[in-house]
Amino acid sequence: MSQTRATPQRPTAWWKEVVVYQVYPRSFNDSNGDGIGDLNGITAKLGYLQQLGIDVVWLSPHFDSPNADNGYDIRNYRQVLAEFGTMADFDRMLEDMRARGIELIIDLVVNHTSDEHVWFADSRRSRDNPRRDYYIWRDGKPDGAPPNNYPSFFGGSAWQLDPTTGQYYLHYFDVKQPDLNWENPQVHAEVFDLMRFWLDKGVAGFRMDVIPFISKQPGLPDLAPDQLAHPEFVYSNGPQVHQYLQRMHHEILDPYNAMSVGEAFGVTLEQAPLFTDAQRGELSMVFQFDVVRLDRDNWRKTDWTLPALKAALARIDQAAGLHGWATSYLCNHDNPRAVSHFGDDSPAWRERSAKALATLVLTQRATPFLYQGDELGMTNYPFQGVKDYDDVEVRGQWRQLVETGRVPAAEYLEHVRQTSRDNARTPMQWSADPHGGFTTGQPWLAVNPNYVEINAAAQLEDPDSVFHHHRRLIALRHQTPALVHGAYVDIDPKHEQIFAYTRTLADERYLVVLNFGTRPLEYALPGGLSIERAVLDNGSGDAVTAGATLLTLAPWQATIYKLD
Ligand code: ISL
Ligand code: CA
């Protein structure tokens, strides 16, 4: 679909109409055989993305970085990571994307930088360095302990003692990711300047990494015991966050009519409208964690039920309300693969359940975000020992939980196998060639051995593939305003296996019915609904007759119906 770039003159919220595809550059496509994905590799696959029909690419960090957290630790915001290519490669990629009607949003990581960023190198040099207050420095306790009990998400304390000046600096994530001090107006100026740099190159907006964290609690008091397990609820609730975002909107996002999606880690559904209500002038939309973290207690995997999933989605829709907007996603680079997490990745049901999940993601009243490989039904990786993992989060948790004897290794590995971020970071599976056609070299992270069966080349040739079902769903969404803007009503929230909801815009009414399971069952439509016709299903539905009110649902059937 050709999508002309939003221009400052365009008043419409163009970002409500798009389907976004997230590219994790390290794992997308390697064009020069060094085993690492790169920008030219992305450019080589733009025809594939155009065929899929997506409108926007969200590119995970492509900036110069020492890769302590795979690029979420930026050393130079205006330089492309050497392993990914050059600025000329970036410009060529962006030009080719836009020639194909694809917009690009990039990852704005400004809660923290790399400790190798020149700002931090200066800041740590002396207590009176002009850039000292770019970061958050505090004296330790009189006994030398850290300033407070804040934990890092990657294990250990969120404070690191820096011997040069004898003070601690704050890092919510890795020790190599010092938090920026947003109370310092110079930090605002530096961030707004780098945002302009990329917007002036033609980038259409930003995904904003843990953006609610940028405002810190005054005085940085200790967390209470019940807050320690989930510090994100405190970190995301600082007093200035909305002022900072309203300033960013006023100075940058609004003048450029830029799309902005905030990673709202720790933001409750009651708080979400404060970020997305268009009348407040902050962000276009946010990622909520209520679905992807439904079955998570920190590093532990817990169970989930379909009614709980449905309730979370209904609350996300309500939180968007009339003046806000939401995102719809089941996977990203921080989560396990959608079909392994919420579907059934057994050989019998993987494809059909992957199509059912795609139907769910692509028919919400929200901007859908697909993660690279979702469109192929790629699955979690068969991790064995801790050495199979690359993720700094796993390494930190292993040190904190297993090496201290708090958690038996086998127990930790059983949970992290299911929840690890590395599940989604294994390389894209392009073909049945060695390493899935991702690289002609040695991949930086092992390719899932099931690439022989699950790969893009095979699916492009198979009209019933997961890929082509995504393509049909995206095309349907593009031509059906009710599936974008229509009111969302879950018509059977308590049902344990059926997910059924309507999307209504004026006199256009659609019904989406998903059978979340392998049990076939009869389903009598509640509320006097009757069907006009089936519009699109995942190859398992029966042909319903007009006026039908009783459905016979096959295992993992996913059907979109037009209602009378
Ligand atoms: O590990 C998590 C919290 O326990 C993840 O949910 C993740 O770290 C969190 O959602 C924040 O994610 C973002 O910021 C991190 C980076 O590691 C993630 O990849 C990024 O998406 C620090 O930049
Ligand atoms: Ca490469």
C-alpha cells in the first residue's frame, strides 16, 4: 500500500492507519558474511516487507554501541554501528523504504546512554565537570552502602561506585547503561537536537525506550519491601514525566507530525491515558505490558487463562478511550515468540495457531506491531544450558539468583527457557540454506534448527502459509476502516476457549471469532448476532450460511465475519 509520508501539514493521525513491523537489525539479515545482521541486509529484504504489506518499520537501535545490551546502550547517537554499516547505508535503506511507501521509525533510547558515551566520560571525570549533572550521582550511605535500595533490572544494585570521584551513579539497567538526568535542561536540549538530526533525514518518528522512567522520584527514597519485586511501577511514576513529554511534543513531535510510541513499562492502565490522550499533547500511543507479562512474575513463568488475556485487551482498549490510541502486539525483542507463548507451537497446530494470533493482533482498535519472524510463525529456541544465551539480562539473573544459591540452576533454566528475550533474537529464517539463509558466515546467535521447515522461501511459495495469511489480514485491515477505528466489544469475556469480539463503525459490523485450543466446539452466537458471510479465515472454518447464528469451530479456527 503506498503510504505517502506524513508531513507537518497533514492533520490526520496517520499512525492510526498503519501496520508496523519491528526489525531487530542484529538478527534480520547479514549481507556481508560476518554473522551479524546489517542495514544493507535490511535493504535487500524490503521487497519482502513490501509484499507483506506493512507500512512502517520500527528499527531497533542501529547506533554506535559497545553492545552491552545489544545496542540499547548508545555510545554515539549520530553514528551507525560499524557492524551494521555506514550512514550512507542508512540513507540508502531509508530512501528505498520511502520509495516503496514504507515509513521508518527508530528507537529513541534516552533514559540512559552507554557508559562509553562522551557525555558520561566527561561526567565521571570530576565532580565539577560541566557535564557532571548529565547523569545521576549520589554519595553512598555513611557505611559506604549505595545511596538507596534500588535494584537493577539486570541483577544487583542500580548503583555503581565510581572510584575517580567516590560517588555512585544510577543505572536502572546494566552497569554500562548510566541513567541520564532529565532534571537538567541541557539533557533536554541534547535529546531534542539528536531527534531533529534523524527527523531531518526523513525518519517518521520514534519508539521510545522505557520513556516513563526519565523522571526520578524526588530524594530517591528507598523502595518499600512490596515494591522491590516490581520497581518499574515506582520508576515509571516520577513527578515530571508528563512535563518532559509535553515539552518534547511541543518542541519536536508536533512540529514534525512525528509518530511516537512509548514503551510504557510499569505504567498501569489507569495511568496510560495520561500519555496517549491527544488533548494532552504527549505521545501517539504506548506499549502496555499487561498482555505480554500476563504470565510473568519477574523471571518466573506463570500460567495464563484466556479470560485474563481478554480482560487485559479490553482494559487496553478502554484505556485508549476516545482521545487516546493503543498498540496491539504479542511479541518483540524482549519477549518469547508469540506462537510459543500464546499459541500452540506443536507441529500439528503451529501454523494454524500462528494465523489465529495474527488475526487477533491485526483486528484490534490499535496500531498493530508485528515482530520479525511472527509472519512466519517462528518459534522459541530449544535452549539447554546458560551458555546458550547471549542476553545480558540472563547473565545478570544467573549471577544474582543461581550463583548465589538462591535458585537451583535447573529451576531457573526451566523458567528462562520459556521467557528469555533471546527466544525472539535468534536470526530470521529466510530459507532452508545453512543458518536459515541468514548468513554465509557463523551467526552471532544460533539459528533455530527448525529453519529447515520454517522459512520465508518455503512460505512465499505456499499460498496457505502463515506469511500469506498475514499478508491477507494486513490487506483486509487496510481496506476495512471498521477494523481500524471501529468500537471494540468482547461479546463473551468469560468463555474459557472462545475469543469473540465485534468491531463496529457506523453500519459496518464485523465479528472476529478465535478458537483458542485444539478442541472443536459448537458456538451459539450470543446477543442475537447473525452472520452475513465469512470474510477471511485461517483455512479451518466451515462455510457458514447467511443468517447463521450457530458456528461449528475447528481447532484453532480464526474467522472474521461480516455481520448483518
Ligand atoms: O527485562 C525486562 C524487565 O525485566 C524487559 O521487560 C525490558 O528490559 C524492559 O521492558 C525495558 O526494555 C527496554 O529497555 C531495556 C532494553 O534491555 C530492552 O531491550 C528495551 O526494550 C534497557 O534499554
Ligand atoms: Ca553483517
